[in-house]
Amino acid sequence: MQSNVTIKKAYNSNNNVISKKETQILLDYFNGLQISQEKLDKLHNPAKKILENKDIDVEDKIELLYDIETQFTFTGQDKYR
């Protein structure tokens, strides 16, 4: 039973979600606005994966981030898994 609780906590961790704020930081960055390296370094894993993924071009990353923003609007939540 202990392991199930640990798995749920890990799944619900902030490291496994992208926040509205992080989505906006990435959108600003990919749209050419100046973002500090410190802000980029503080991103959680899902946001870092989008930032660092070399297999997806910038236009597709922007489209993905706008899709995530749409989910925030539809669900009323401020984090997306």
C-alpha cells in the first residue's frame, strides 16, 4: 500500500505538470521576447522537455503551447499534465 501512495505523490508532483506561467514563459521565449536564463533554468521537467526538444521546430512548439493554453481556458485549471 505504501508504494501506491508514493506513486500517486510522484504522479501529482509539480515536476510532472506544466503551469500556465511556464507556458507563457515558453511562448514569450519562442516568440522572440527576452527571457532570462534564470527563468528558463527554473522550468519544471515538462516545460524543459519542450524547450530542449530538437525534434520539434519552433512553430510546432508554439502551436503545442497554444493548445495547452486552450486547455487552461476550457478546464479553468492553471496546470496541465
